[in-house]
Amino acid sequence: MFSRRFTSLVSGIAFLAIALGALYRLLHWFPITIAGMQVYQIASFLVFVVFAALSLIAFQGAKRERDDGD
């Protein structure tokens, strides 16, 4: 139904949005509490690193699909 390039672009944008949200929390600290436990900054840092890497991988996959002519 959708091309692989479109799927890679959409997933790259979604991962980038999550990474930017984590970066925002790192720069402008605000408390997050889940089930009575506070989420520490290290969790936001790890989310930023993982989702930024996933975003780069997805965008590279979309670029590769464009270059291959698929």
C-alpha cells in the first residue's frame, strides 16, 4: 500500500519528534512522575540518544530507497 520510502520517512519523523521531546526535557527540566516514581534525567538522555539514532537510521533508509530508484 505505502512505499518503503514513505514508511521510512514517517518513522524517521516520529522518532525525531520523540527525540526532540526528550531534548526539550533535558534543556528545560520539569518533573515527570509515573506510578509514584520520578523519572530521572538519565532516562531522558537515553531516550534522546536511542531515538535520535533510530531517526538517523530511518532517514538513511529513505535516502537509500530514493537513490535505488524504488
